Amino acid sequence: MSFIAPMVAGIFTNNKQTLVQWQNLFWLCVPIYVLPEIFFLIFVSGTVQEWNYASSKEDKTQLELCLNHKDTERKTLENEKK
């Protein structure tokens, strides 16, 4: 979308950059941004998914190592600031 938007803006306002042309471009963009948001709001779920949790002992060990590393890193940064 990020590379298409300037191209569409250029097509809509090519050599006639009037207020009407920019309004037309704005109204073209409204459904492009609003419709996916409505879709998301209808189908979003706040329940935690089963794959969020570690399932095996190895996964749990890796998760603990990662969390311990972040905690150690945070403590190191705190000590350096003192």
C-alpha cells in the first residue's frame, strides 16, 4: 500500500491539483482504510490462543532462558546507569 498510494495520488492530481481532485482522492482512500478496520472489529477475538503457551519441556526451557536473559540484560543496564 505504501508504494501504491503516491502513484494513485499522482494519477488523481496529475497537472490539476485542485481542491476537488484532493477531495476525490481522500474519498477514495476512506473505504480502503475503513473496510479492513470494520472486518477486524467484527472478527477479532480476545481469547488467548493455545499456541501461546509452551507445550513441551524443551519449549518451556527455551522460554525461561529467554526471559532470564532479558531480566539479566535489564539488571545490567540498571547497574550501568548507577
